[in-house]
Amino acid sequence: MTTLAAPAAAGVLLTGLAVPQASAATHKADATCSASLNPTADAKIKVRTYYTKKSSTTWQHLSRYFYPSSHGIRKSRSDTDMESWLLVGSSRKGWEHEKPGTIRWDLINYHYDFPQGQRPVTKKGKTRLVTHGWYALDTWPTECKAQSWVF
């Protein structure tokens, strides 16, 4: 299943249904990790964090969504390793790791809801959403890296 920074794995959902935490969020930020696997195949995972105002200077993050899409590769492939975190200065918060076998390209999305009491809090104007991964691990692995604008 999913290896998470938080000890509880509550809230992992592998469907496209909306959840109350995402709809309760007032803001979102995206980072898209894409790579060309060969001249006719590409893979992309858009990572989205949903967050809300915690105080006048901080954000509280409620959930992290992953939206996979690809062209020219088998939709049942699951040879992808993806991690994502929030970067505040040089400090990482809310790290999440999707191990090989977790991600399939035929999913609409998958996500993790941070449990109450374990939701990352970051500083306004100093936060970035970062994603890093490897596609096609069972052939010649291709790396991707991406980060959002500061929010």
C-alpha cells in the first residue's frame, strides 16, 4: 500500500470520488511531474495539495491528490516510484511516498487525507509543493522532478 510520513494510513482512496476534506479546502497548489519515456510514450502525474488558512501567516494542509495520465504505455503498468512533500525553506513537511506497484495509469486519481492532529502547517509565501519520481522501473527508468510556485 502507501508508505506515509504519518503513522496512520487512514484516508487512502483509489477512486475519483470527492472527499469532504478536499471540498472543505479553500486553496490548492499543483506540481506536475512529467517525462518522455520514448519518442511515442510519455507519463505525467499532477500532484495537488488542498489547504486552508490556519492563521494570518500559516496554511494547514488537508489532503494530497495524485492524477496520473499517460500516452503510448500500457495502462496496467505499475512500475512507478513517486514521492511528494511540502518544502518550507529547506525543511520538508508532509512527505508521502508511493512505492512501485501502488500507482496504475488507469486510475482516475488516488489521494491521502492527513488525519486530524497530523496535518502539516506551513508558512504563507514560503511554501512549495515538490514531487520527484521515476517512471518505467522495469525497463530503463526515467526520472522526473517538479515543484510549484511559492504560495
